[in-house]
Amino acid sequence: MKHLLRCNSCRIYTMKDPCPKCGNKSLSPKPPKYSPVDKYAKYRRVGKLEQRKKEGLL
């Protein structure tokens, strides 16, 4: 069974691993599974905070 994939560069949905439009890697559009015992949540929050500071949003 194939899954729906999304190209991050041209933002189209496809079922092929390299994007047929631009040739970049297609990724799963699904978010990661939620877990109340998330070992990496702290690192994700720090990364998002740094990214927002870099973009001038904070």
C-alpha cells in the first residue's frame, strides 16, 4: 500500500518518492505520533524558538 507524500519545495502532493515536478525528496505530510512521554519535546521547542528569533518573529 502506498501513502500520500508531499514535496516541501513545490508543495504538491504525490505518491512518488522523488517529486515528479522538481525532483526533490517527497516526505510524509502526517505529523509525528503524540506521546505524553515525549523525550524530544524540549529540543523541538528550543529549535522552534531559535527559528522564530532568526526570522524576527520574536
